[in-house]
Amino acid sequence: MIHYIVISLVALFASGLTFFSGFGLGTILVPVFAVYFPIEMAIALTAIVHFLNNTFKFILVGKHVQKQIVLRFGLPAIIAALAGAGLLHLLADVPSLGSYYIGSREFQISPVKLTIAVLLILFSVIELSSKLSNITFDKKYLPIGGLLSGFFGGLSGNQGALRSAFLNRAGLTKEQFIASGTAIAIIIDISRLTVYSADFIKPGIIIDYSLVACASLSAFAGAIIGNKALKKITVKTLQTIVGIMLLLFALFLGLGMI
């Protein structure tokens, strides 16, 4: 029973924390699920909660979605994700750049994650720099952002941070940024759940749907809290939140901890 409480509290906190940044819920939830379940099941359960939470977020803010943004960014992301996933198989045997231990746990520093980390650090500098904070990307560059986000997402599973980095520079209002990012995330969630669904029906696989429901409801509560706080923040505050989240995410990713 204790794992119900722990996972639900983490889902509540993570959903509220990541409501503005548009990424991070899965990154926070997977390790917690993995404490109680095999890693493949932890990823699948997190994907379900992630999808349900994004759907709920879209109900809250969906009226602000920019359809052209979603199409220009989302469609290239899906296509590029397939290419990234294919390359992942080819790079499966590429050795890591190094490894280290914290206690008894080993962390691997991979070329792919280190590359993404460098990109994210550059984006975080843009978000946090007062001189660069007014830079925006012309909407014609959104397909490039979608290609990069989708490709690296397929290659390493980490696409949300790059998606937010590009969308946050696209001249959107805070409501449009969150709504459009959520719509894109839902599209990607549906794609990966289609793949994961094959594992759900394997013999011996039992999904704890009551736990998924508790975690999802807690995430919904976090989203409601975030949506209420949205009215009180400025676009600059949003950019700062995204910048800090990008920097932290990049550091953990580059160190092989994600």
C-alpha cells in the first residue's frame, strides 16, 4: 500500500512542477515506478499516466492550441522519431564514453545523451540570458525543431525538453506554448503506446490499473494547481522556468543519470 502513496505523491508533485515546462513528468516518474516494478513495466505504466495527464491538461488549456504549430512541429517529429529509433538499433553496440559509480550504482555516459545535453545547455543559456531572452525562432524553422526533437526522442527517448526549447522561442503566449506542447506530446504518447501495447497483452503481464488510476488522478490534481498558477506568471517567468528545467535536465542527462 505504501507504494500507492509514494507514487501518487510523486505524480502530484511532478505534474505541478512540469506543467509549465512541458517536460519532466516521465523522467521523474519512471525511477519511482522502477523501485516497485521491472523497468519495462515502469516505462509502460509511466507512459499511460503521461498520456492520461496530457489529455487532462489539454482539456484545461486546449482552446489555446495553435494548430499550425502542432502540424509544423509534430508531423516532422513523428517521422524523425522513426529514423532515430532505427539508428538506435545500429548504435546499440557503440561503447559509452565512460562510466562512474555512486555507491553501488553505475552510471554510463553515452555519446547520444551527451550530445543532447550540450544542445539543451545551449538552449538553457538562451532562456536565462537577459541579452538573448528576446530571441525568437521564425515559425518557418519549426519543422527543423520537430525533426531534431523527434530524431533525438527516437534515439534516446528524451524529446520533450528539445520540444519545449523550440516552442518557447516561437513567439507564443504562455497559454499557446503549454496547449500546443501538450497536443504534440499527446500525438507522441499515442505513437509509443501503440508500440508498448504489445507488451500489455503478453502472458504473465498484470497491470495494476488501480495504481495507474491513483497516479493519474494525482497528476490531474497537479495539473489543476499548475493551471491556476498559470494566470499569475508572466511569459518571462515561463521562459525562466523552462531554462532552469532545461539546465537541470541537461546536467543529469549528460552525467548519465537519466
